Amino acid sequence: MTPDLLGFADKDGYFFDTNPAWFRLLGFTHDEIKAHRFSHFVHEDDLDKANRAFDDLMRGRPVLNMINRYRCKDGTYQWMLWNAVPEGEHIFCAGRCVTAEKENEAALKTRDDEAALREQFIAVLGHDVRNPLAAINAASRVIGRSATDDQTQEMVASIQGSSARIARLIDDVMDFARARLGGGLNIDRQQAHDVQPILEQVAQEILLAHPATQIVTEYDFCDPIFCDDGRISQLISNLLANAVLHGEKGATVTMSAEDRDGSFYLRVTNLGEPIPEDVRPMLFQPFARGSVRESQQGLGLGLFIAREIARAHGGDLTMTSDDGSTVFTFRMPRL
């Protein structure tokens, strides 16, 4: 009844006695096994090792914990761990199937290789891409200081604007790599920060980029708050930019914040058409931009990263949308 392969082999390497496990695991009958030398069943890449082990057995030395691949009747192979001991003119062998262990070992190696690839990917983005971008930006500033004609100044401004956009794309892709491939974003909540100035600063930055938009702010919370101030700023910027781009053109965007039930709540509301039902399930997925304007720029990572920031703070980011408005709500428990 044992699942291990048990058998006696002669000095020529033929199994003359085997147990039923051979048939259950490999599919060969006793007579089929008996008709062939052991090497007939061994994978060709493992044959040299198996022959050396057999030579050791012929010299009276036991072979312990030898692993090789044994062929099944259907042409597949099973990984086997063998212990063999010479007994007079015969050899007693016991083989345990370790295919599952070998597959797990291969899977672990694959995950290790993927982890190394992630680190290389993030390193390339963080260093090799940023360095030439910084050089382009620095060169454009030098040209801008010495340029006197309007056309050159416009070209320099275009270069600097494009450089800033590329830098933001790099940040988004790096955050995606850390969140999706590396198991989540790392944040620092060890210090308390005043959040209201952060809200005001981000709102002013959005207004500078979109002067036709009006942002109304409503606050009912107490500073300071234990949070990662840089990540909170990034979350707010993504939500406000999303509201401006997808809301009704020229309509008011409202940003409100309050303390309630031991948590900090931030809501960003824009007016306009509701988010289509078919888009909602993918809203927080990376690279899912839904039905966006052709002029919209970006990779569709903003909401994904915003929700990852919320979750890294122990909270969440949710959305409601009806005929009149769309509201994104960030909730974070206060420490």
C-alpha cells in the first residue's frame, strides 16, 4: 500500500521484483518494468548520474538521496528521490516522488527572479531615466536665461513643461511598480503634519494649471494628522486633477474635509455627467482610462495610485456618481 516505489534489481540493472506503486505512479506493469534495464526509464539528462550511482552500488556502496527523473508510460516524467542499498547479488531500491517539491522549488526561484527584475525595473526608472531628464531640464534653463526672442522662450517653456510631465509619468510608473509588483506602497506615518496647508497648496497648483476652474474648499477638522504628507499631497492632486478633467467644463469643484467617528474624511466633488456603468468596475484599475477625452494625458494610473495611498494609510478610497455629480471619498483612521 505504500506510495513509494520499492523494488529489487539484479547486477545487470533489471528490476525483477516491484510493488504496485510503480503502476500507480508511472503506469507500467510489473512485466513492462522487468523487460527493460533501469536506464530505459531515466531521463537522458540524468542518465550519467544514474549510471555512476549504479557503479557505486556494484562496488558495495549505498546510494542515498539521489534525485532523477523517471519516465511515465504517457511520456511525462516524475521527479524521484532514491535510496538504494546493495544486498548480496541484488540491490534494494526505494523511490519517493518529489515532483511537487521540485515544482514548488521552481516556483520559488521564479518568484525570486521576478523580485530581482522588479528591483532592476525600479532602479532603471529611478536613476537611468531621471538622469538624462534632469540634464535636459538643466540645459533648457540655461538656454532660457540667454534667449532673447519670443520663439526661443516658447520652445524652452515647452521643453520644461514636457520634462515636468515625463517626471510625473515616471513617478506614476514607479508607484505602480511598487504597489502592484512590490506588495504595496511604503509610507511614513510616524509624524503629525498640518493637512490644511497641503490642501490649499494643491488646490492652488491645480488652479494655476486650469485657471477656468473654480475650487471651493470646506474644512471641519483639526490639525495635525499623523500621515505621510507627501503621499497625501499626491492623493489630493490626483483627485482634484481627475475632477477637473472629467467634470463639467468650467463648473465648480468642491473639496471638503472633516473629522467624523475617529476618522479623517476628504471628499472631492465635480459636477457633470455620471460615470458610465461599464467604466465603474475598472475605475481604480491601472491603465483603465474608460471613455476619456482624446486630449487627456497620462497612463490612467492616478486613481489606482490614489487608492493605494489610501490603503497604505489604513483607509480606503470610494466613489459615488449620479445624474448631478461625482464624489470621491478618502477615509483615513486617525491615530
